[in-house]
Amino acid sequence: MIKLRHVPFFSDEWLVGTATMPVADVGVYIQAVALIYSHGGEVECDELRRIVRCRKQVFEASLGRLLALGKLTLHGTRLRSERCTTTIRTCHERVLKLTDNGRKGGRPPNDINNLPKPNGSYARAKGNQELKERVLESKIQDSVAPLPRASAHEGGPSTLGSEAPARDVPEAAVPADAGAPAPTDIDPPDREQRDADEQDALTPEERAERVAILDAVLEGLRGGTPVAVHVRDPVAHRQAVTDHKRDAWLRDLHQWASGRLDGAHRMQAWEAIDCAIAAGSRDATPRHVRKHIDRLDRYRKAETSQLRGAA
């Protein structure tokens, strides 16, 4: 049997598969997987027990949970893993294929019949520059092309300097209501009703944004203090603003955790932020989740202040 020196290890799949397992079960599981890869197949339970340094009761309880979850399977006194078996078979096939290709001579030489190995076409080396130049030239020609000359029967001059015979063109009839203003699709009463319906359909956040925009415009035009705007429901307005700020804060915290944390810490941060978003408010968020999110926010602020100080 071929000795496998390394096997592919997918960290994301491992973290997802062991995220809810106790630390003792994870330790027994990783030792069992490494031992199976080292032996290239099944291993004895006693051999796994010898390399796992813990109490017998802890080992037997962890092994029982792993067998119940299907992470490991027991065949008599030997342990095996279906995922490890599949990986070992794939690695053996890859090693045998590489060995067979090596017996056949391996890769072909770079020089065949005293000719160097090709390294790309001429068009790729030029980067299709000639094609770009032709397209640009055709566009320029199309933009400056002269208009076609009109023939004599179309009412235009047939040659330069000559005049075409005049045509009898009937004058267009002027409508009776030519001086009246053009009718509009919506009368003023209908327009006012439509504007009122749109205002009623706005959410408190959208209404607050529009009010803030109008205040900024008025302040810029008048150069003074903006006119106070009446809010229909101040309590709902303040609550909407608070919810909007909280959602933006949680989104920024989620983005920071995705870029700065890794492994189990990142997964715990994601779970806490998702729980806070689902709760809808800080009061409805569980206490341990609030503490975890506040601790993440302190870490982020401390890191930001350090970066600013270094800059």
C-alpha cells in the first residue's frame, strides 16, 4: 500500500461539521481522522485510545457520540470513516496515475525536432491592437461621411450650383385650436390626489429622508436656519430613525467581523448579529447576545482608533 504523506483538508467543511460538537469530541475526532489517514484505512479502538490523552470515561463518551452522529463507524473493534475512505481512494488513484505517467516518460520535452515550445500567437502578443484600430477608423469614417445628394425628382439640387424646379407643396391646414394650451394627461385635482396618495404611502424613514433633503436645500438657498417641519407622529419618527441607525450599525459590524475575524470567532459573531437582526430591537435581543455584540463593537472601535493613531 502506498504511504500518503498529505491529503486535502477543507477548513470550511470541517468548521461547519464540528461547529456544534463539544471540544472533547472534536479532539477525539481529529485524532481518529489523522490516524486513519496515517494507516491508510481502518484503525483499532485501542490504538486510538493510546494516542488520546484523556480519562477513559471522557474518551468512551466522546466516541459514543461520534458513532451516534455517524462521524465514525465501528466494524468489530476497528474504526473507519466514510469520508476518509473516499479521500484515501482518490489520493491512491491520483498517485497511481502520476506513477504510470512517469513510467511512460513524463511530460514531453520543451524542444521537439529542435523547435522551441510555442508561447502564444502573434495576435495575442499584440493584444488585438490592429482590430481596435480598424474599428476606430470605421467609426470615424461613419461620423464624417457626407450626406447623399438628393435627385431632381426629390426636390433637391442634382448638381452643385444648379437649382431644382420648385414643387407645388400644399400648405398645412392650421387647426382651429392652435393657440390653445396643450392638454395635460392629468388635471390639477387628479395630480393633487395622486401626490396625497404618494405621501400617505411613504414609510417614516422615507418621509424623514425627504424632509432632511428639503431642509438642506432651503438652508442653502436662504442662507439661514431651515424652517421647522411638522412631523405627523414624532414617536414613530424617532423610533424609525433609531431602527435605521441600529440596522446600519449591525451591517457595519457584520462587515467588520467578516473581514477581521476567522474560524469559530467569525461564526459566533455572525450568529449573534443574525440573532440581533431577527429580534428587531435591542430590548428584544437576548442579554448574552447583546453582551457579545457590545464586546465586538468595542474591539472594532479600539482597532479603528489604533489605526488612526498609527496614520
